[in-house]
Amino acid sequence: MFNVLVSDPISHFGLQQLMRAEDVKVTQITGLSEEELISIIRPYDALLVRSQTKVTRRVIEAGVHLKVIGRAGVGVDNIDLDAATSRGIIVINAPDGNTVTTCEHTFAMMMALARHIPQAYAKTIAGLWDRKTFVGVELQNKILGVLGLGRIGIEVAKRAAAFGMTVIGHDPFLSEERANKLGIKLATLDEILRTADFMTVHTPLTNNTRHMIAKPQFDVMKRGMRMINCARGGIIDEAALVEALDEGIVAGAAFDVFEHEPPAPDHPFLRHPKMIVTPHLGASTLEAQENVALGVSEQVIHVLRHEPFKNAVNIPAVSTDLLNKLQPYLTLCEQLGKALAQMTDGSVREVTVECAGELADLDTSSLIPYVLKGVLSHHLGAEQVNIVNAIHLAKNRDIHFEVRKSLSTRSLSSEITIRLKTTIEERWVTGSAVPGVGERLVRIGPYPVDISPEGYVLLISQMDKPGLIGRVGTLLGESGINIATMQVGRNEVGGSAVMILKNDKKASKNVMESLFAIPEIKRVREVSFV
């Protein structure tokens, strides 16, 4: 039974999937302080929040059983991602659920800004019929600058085109080809500042985007620009904006977000005649509330049940198409890493993943966490390492890792070679995932083999001498160890060779010592895939 704590008001309809699950118990307690949350978090496997709960490092450290934190929404700035990642806790969000509603709110704010709707409304209900003060501007034929062309930014751009606006956008991750298909002209931030009539921001709040629009940017901005922020407070420097409004550089601004929420009663935005503000309503529609709750609930169940999941913000994103192609190799990579860690001596310094065949033409960087999980779990314990924190743990231990295309032309089939370099030695293994057969270990160093990575495997490095196989078999038989399969490999007659035995049970310390005592045997290692 998995215990799930919901600590913020989340759509009851959206939580139905969790509540109906036979293996899930849901507890809803909202309005908790940090200390109150710390005092009760220990028994819970999952925590679901919106924006009110601050999931701090102290909360995460107290949640010793936490496996996943679900954020019913897009932004995760209220969650300490570093702390969650270092603890191996998956952080899930719902990036699609409020795309349309935030886009529509952005457009509502743009229209209100262009036509002074809130200010005109306030005067009209106060009994003043003032038509001259509130002369607005049309959106048609205006240039809209969009900073951040993710899901929401692209939806805003589509609607702006329908209004006859020219859209220019800035996003370091959007290709020019895709931008052209969307009818967006890519531009630098400086070009947008100098030419746009309206500008809307749709970037996350990071160290790089904090105050990305500040005094230096206002100094070069097209005079009379209007600005909208329905993304995150802090992307635009609030003090610098007030100054630009007073100087007439900015004709008006509409903000749904503040650097500190709720804002102080004397915040200058609240009384400025050129400002329109709303209390972070971007995702506040019935449809969005239900969609984000449904989306995050579904993924939390998948994580808890060890089923495939998506929308993890602290794991590199992988497209569905690419994931389908890499799926057969994920377990293989972990098993190869686990095998190498048991074969080598010394402290791990470098891990290299070499991909051959069709894999060489794919982005296989997402395989690295699985390899590192296999390597590090041998040294740190399986309970301490998972695909979320594997890279974090490797970096903290100064382990260098990379993925590269294999230079080998030995095989045209899709194979993965893992190389492990320690302070003492370097070893490598190669594996493949054969459709209908499963994962196979196909080479140990230079020796060709054919082993399924499961159970207990004895690796014996030896000199190629007659009778040695019989002596090894006899020793294991006398020790009550049944050999399931045996393979041998050599490079030349009488030279170095390798013997691989797949056994039904683990070899004892005495057996290992007895094997090593045979003069022709140079090295003995047991690899456990259990």
C-alpha cells in the first residue's frame, strides 16, 4: 500500500484516479507550515502539491520514504530540485494541463492592456463617462515579441497570428525550421526589445532568466512598448519596470505574477495607473485545475508502481519516439554497468558508453543514468542509487562520463560497449538487445561470449592449458555448485583465455580461494546480476 499526501487544494475530480487505486491511500491535509509538514511527512511515499506548499530541503530530508513529488502545474520553483535529486526522488509536473488556460489569460491581459479595460471599467462604475482618456491601440499589424517558445509561448504566437500580428520570438532551443513552420521569425533579445510593440514572457525562472529584462534592456527598448508577464515573477525587474513606466518608455504592463506573492500592500504595481494586475490566475480555470490534477496523479501512480512515466523535471526529457527505440537497452545498460563494477578494482574515474549500429545515429545520452546506476549501486548499495540521482552522485565523486559513437566496425548490429576506467585498471564489456531474445552480454573485453545478464556468473582469466576446464568443473561439483552453462574464449592456442560459467547459486569464499589457488588461473571474479 502506497501512502500519498496531498498538501494543497487540488481538484477532487483530478484526484479520483489516485483515490480509486486499490494500492494507494490518499490523505489530504492542507495549509501546513514547514514544521507541520516535516512532522508528518515520514510515512508517505508521495507528496502532491500546487504552489502554496514549499517543499524545502528540510521537508525532503524528513520524507525518508518519499519516492515522488507531484506538482499539479508547470512551475516547480517551490520545490528544492537539488535536494530531491540528491535523494533520488522523482519530481513530476503537469506541463500540458494549463497550456491553453495560461495562453488565454495572456491574451486577455494583452487585450485589456491595449484597450485600458480595467481602468475604464473602474471609472465607469464610479459614475464617470470618460471616453477621451482611454483611447487604445489595435493588435492588428503590431509586432509581438515572445520570449520563450515552449508550449505556452507557441500557443500565444498562434493566436497572435490570427489577430493579424507579426510574431518574432526568442528561444535558444527552437530550431529555425520549426519556427518558420509556426510562422514565427526568430530574433535576438536585443532585436525584440528594439522593434516589438508588445512583448510577453514565457520562460521558466532560473538564474539565467532572473531579471533578464532590467534597466539595461529598458534603456534600448522601443518607446511605447507594452509588456505582459503571465509566467513567473522575477523575470522582469519590477523596480526597473516602474521607472520605465514613469519615464514613458513602457506604455503599459499587465502582470499576473510577482517576485514575492502575495505582494506587499504598498507594492508600486498596485497603485500605478499604467499597470494591470491579477493574482496569479494563469492556470485558474476549472478545466486546467482538473487537467493538471489528472495528469500528475496518473504519473505518480506510474512512478510508485515502477511503470514507465513521463514529465519528470529532474530527469532529462526523452521524446516518445526515441524512448521506444532505446527502451530495450535501458535494462541492458544497467546490467552492463553492474557487471563492470564487479569486475574492476580501484576507484571509478571514467565511464564511457559507446554505441554501434543504428544506436550510433540516435541521441543516446539518456542511457547514461542507467549505466551509472549499475556502476554506483555496486559501491553504494542498490537502495541509495536510482536513475534520478545517478548523475548527481557521479558528479559529486568526480566521475567523468560520456557517450560516443563506437569506432569499431566489427558489427553492424546495434551494440553498446561500456568502458570503465578506475585508478588501477580499465575494462570493458559489450551487450546487445536481441528482439524476441532479450539482453545479451556478447563480449567481455576482447573475448566473444553469449550470456544473458542474470543469476551468478563466474569470470575466470587463465592460461589456455589442457585439463583446466575439468579441474574447475570438478571443484565446483564437489562444492555443490551446479553449472548451468559454460563458455570459453581465447585469442591464441596456449595464450591467455577466459572461462565464463553461469551457476545456479553463489560461490562461497572458500570456492573462490580454491579456484584462485590453481596455478593457471590468474584472476577470478563472480558477477551477480541478482
